[in-house]
Amino acid sequence: MAGLVSIKTLNATDLLKPGQKLGGQVYSGINRNDHSYYAGSALYGRTGNLDALLSYSKRKKQLDDVFTPKSLNHDENIDNWMIKTTWFARPEYQVTLQLKEYRNESITLKQPSVQVDMTRYKNTPHERKSHQRDVIINQHFDLNNQYNWQADWDAYYSVLTLDQLDIVKVNSIFNKINKYDQEKRHQYSYGTTFSNSFNLPINAIGNQYIQSGFDYTKQQQKSNAHATSYPPAELANTSFWLIDDFTLAHYPVTFSAGTRFTHYQTSRKEFATNTQTNWSSRFAISATPIHWLTLRTSYSEGYRTPKMAELYNNSQHFSIPFTKMVSNFRVSPDLQPETNKTYEAGLDFSFDEIAFTGDSLQFGSTFFSTKAKNHITVDGTYSALENSDKTIRGYFPDETFFINVPSATIYGFDSFIQYKTYWFDLNASYNQTIGKEDKDNYSLSAIRPESLVVRFNAPILTTGLYLGWVGEFSAKTKFEGNTTYQLPKHKSKKGLDRYHKEVVQYAGYGVHDFYINYKADQFIEGLSSTLALKNAFNKNYVSSMGIPQEGRNFYFNVNYKW
């Protein structure tokens, strides 16, 4: 509900086999295209009522592609380490301490994945450094009684530092006037979360599984005078939730209902505080009238709070040298949260022993429709640029800001089919999603076009070798724009997008990946390796966002776990 995702790292005890006191894992891999390698290891063990897990990984890559200047040695180094220890104080109580650190140092283009006309917009090389430290304390309670009550209480603190330096700008002769230096950004986050669950049988009618909890998060970001699009602002978020899953005792039907209350507040000096509250609810029914058929439907609500940059960014967007033309971001402190209502309905089929002993077939489909209110998107104020004969040759964005579009719609289908036998596995997933603003007809450009992904995997007898193929097929984009600012020089039949650029349709594509995996359990238990050939036929294509994708590439990795 409300887009919340929770991810937790396993404890050492979860990774150890029964009776095992010490275990570990080492792994490494290479990537041909960017000349990269990665390597890492993890060691975990348990003694008495304590366990510990220590891990470290490193990745180094160099990139030399058509968008990188030959004079730029693109280099990226990533280091991660983590230590996690748990004290099993009592059978019903344990406490865990987790420390994590992430470092990334690189020299790369300002927009490394975007093909930019260098004569119009400078995509200069930047020296970047990222550093994040996290501290997490978790307490877990588990009462082994008839209600199976369990609870978790987390407290966390995180510091993220981002440094960036435009190598060209800092060495420019104009820098003596502009006094440009390293851009520094800091984000501090801390908070606490409590969640618990229990079973509540209701006589012979059925069983209830109830979850509830609350969380509180506080974020603060700061930047120096040289950083842009990172306004000094604060955000505080408090939520409470309750979920009840009720399964009938004598009928294969489950009812699920839940609700979440959220209060959030954003602020920045010299601007009014933005405070909002929201209720997000969900109701779902799942039924299995026959053992091979499952029916399901749901109604859910969600919301997205505006980002701090969307609310308070007032930095310079860009300027045109030797002119007085400057485009700026404008704050949007009155921006409302985006809310949505989603309806889903689907059915799944499952059959065994279709053609051979031990085979199985599953397939299903889901239809979904989302109606978004106060959809957050970009907008601006534009000045007409005239030719000598007073005709308009274009529009210049004086200001760029964010607005709430009254409504937007997203709908589509998700389908899948999976067939397993002793000799092979075959599965395919299909998706078609359409999204657009209801009033102005702009497409929601982040939505992928119609796509199909097929996967095939087969063992080679009992050798430990597995051969696989993955095919990804995407249809041509069908973006829609608006004709309000369209000029005679524009050739697009679909109008202009929200940045007043001609709507471009990107061609569909089909990409094929092949791999061979080897599990050497008959010789060295726990040893495995994979050789993969990505984009095997060297397809030259771009994503639906217009980002060029890599050509043919080889990956190789080896992993040993004991």
C-alpha cells in the first residue's frame, strides 16, 4: 500500500545449514564491453547465542563508447562492505546491529546515458564521488503461542554525501570570474519502524492474519553554493497501517483489507511549510473454486509525495553564452501529492501431468486500470522567439517548474505462461500498458511499449551443464503529444512533448541472449559458473526513453559457496 517496499538482509544463521558453524562465499566476474571486473566475498558463522556476517565487494570498470570523448578516461570504482551481528538473547527475543558503507568514485559524462548534440548542449566530463554510511538496529520478538505473535522494531541512521566537479568548467578561463568549485551535497536520514503480526482463529469460521505498525522518517538535505537542483530542505513522514487477511475454513476464499494513514511535512527556509495527510486503502478477494483455477480481484489506493527538488528547486536550468537568455527552475511549494485508485482482475490456471510424468503448466492474465489524480509533471513559461519577418521560430523556456495535472490514466494487461518438464523450462511474460494525461493527451513517457520476454532453460543430461536463451521483444513506441506550441517546421504528426520537443517514436526491437551455466556439485560442491552472451546478434537499438543500449557483450562469473 502507498508504494512501500521493505527489504532486509538475511542473518548469518539464515545462510548456515543445520549444525553448520562457519560458512562463506567468494565470487568474481568480468564484462567485456566496459573492461570491468567485480569480486567479493562473504563470511558468516555462529557460536553460542551470537552470529555474525561480514561481506565486501568491489567493482571496477572503464567505458569507451561513441558518446565518450577520446581524451576522457572513463573510470569507475565501487566498494561495498557490511557487517551484521545478531544476539539471540532468548528464544523469543533477538537484537541485530548492521553497519554498511558504500563508495563510488568515477570520471564520467554529466549525462552518461544520453546522446547529446555537443554543439548545442555541453555534456562535459565530471569527477564524481558518492559515499554512504548506514547504521541499523533491529529487535525481533517472537512469542511461540497459539496466536504466533511476531514483531520487529527498527531504528536507522544514514548519511549520503555526493561530490561533483565539472572538469571542463573548473579549468575554463571564465572560471576566474564565476569562481566555480566542487559541488557538494549531503542527505541525512533517520527514523524508526515498528511492525507486528498475529493469527486470530475465529471458531470454525476461518482464520485471520492481522498486521499493523507505524513508521517515522526524517530527511534533511544540504548543499553548497555550487550545487544545483538540490535545494536545502527537510521532510518528515509518519505512517500507521492495519491489514487483515481472512481465510474461510471450509471454502477456498481469502478476503484482504487494509488501510494506511500518512502525515508528511516538507519545509525550506523562506517558504511556507507544505503539510499533507492521506488515507490509502486496499481490498482484495482471492478464490480457488477448482484446484486448477484461481480468481482474484482487488481495489487499492496509493499516493506519491512531491520530491524536494520538485517543490523547492530554484537553481539555474541553463544559459546561452553571449546572450541574456537564462532559463531557471522555479519553486512549486503548493504542489499537491499525487493519488491514484487501481482496479485489478485476473485469473490463473495450473495443471500437472499434462503430457509427461512430472510436468506442469501454469498460465494467467491480469487486467489493471489506474486513475491518477493530481499527477505530478513538468511545465514552464515560454517566450516566443521571432524571425526577422515576425514569424515565430521557436519558444524559449524562461522558467521550468512542476504542476499537478487533474487526472491521468494507466491501463493494460499482464500475462504469463510457464511450462516445466524434466528436460526443460519454458516461460513467457507479456505486457501492454497505455498511459496518458486525460486532458492534454500527453503520453506518460516512462511507460514501456508492448513487450514480450521469453526464457528457455535446459539441463544437459546429468553433466551439471545448463543451456539457456532469453529473448526480449519490444514494439514501436506510440507516444502522443500536444499541438499547442507546434510550428510549421515541426514534422511530427504527434505534436510536441512537455519539453516542447517533437515527439519521436522509437523502433521496436528483438534482442537475444544466450548463456551456459555449470554447477560442479559432483566434483566440488557449491561451485558454479556462468558464461553469457548478451545481445548475441549485435542489435543496434535504443530503449523507449531514447537511451542507446549496449551491443554484443560477454559476461563471465564464477561463484563458490560452502
